[in-house]
Amino acid sequence: MIVSEALVMLEIRRVVERELAMPREIQPTDRLVDDLGLDSLTLTTLAVELEDRFQVILSDEDATRIQTVAELARCVTARVGAAS
């Protein structure tokens, strides 16, 4: 399966906007915790939905190093590419 970073970004926006009812558009530079206010539950929900949607596994190491929306999109895209 070929997945673009833009597609992953759209999915991240969809999940976060649905979970948090964000009043603004999510930007690639937004930090997941500091800017978007995601807590451990919403981060887990986001990870699980991305894993299910793109058939990848995000590791605990991924979770500790990913800070921004763009970093998350790149990580998911890389995982999809590695699984192909």
C-alpha cells in the first residue's frame, strides 16, 4: 500500500478534530501535547486509530520521540512504507 504523508495528515486532523472538537485547523507544526492539549487517553486513541487505518504498529519508542503533527505523519508514512 502506498500512503502519502498528506493522506496521513488528513487522517490525523480528522481524528483530533473529532476527539477534541478543535476550533481551528491543525497545523503540521502543532505540538501534540503543548499546542493541541492531547493527554494520554487522546494520544492513545489517535495512535490506535492510525494503526487501524494504515495497518501499522507505532512503538513505545515512537511515542516518546514524536512531538509534532508532522513528525507523527512522517512516522506513520515510514511505517507503511516499511510494511510494504
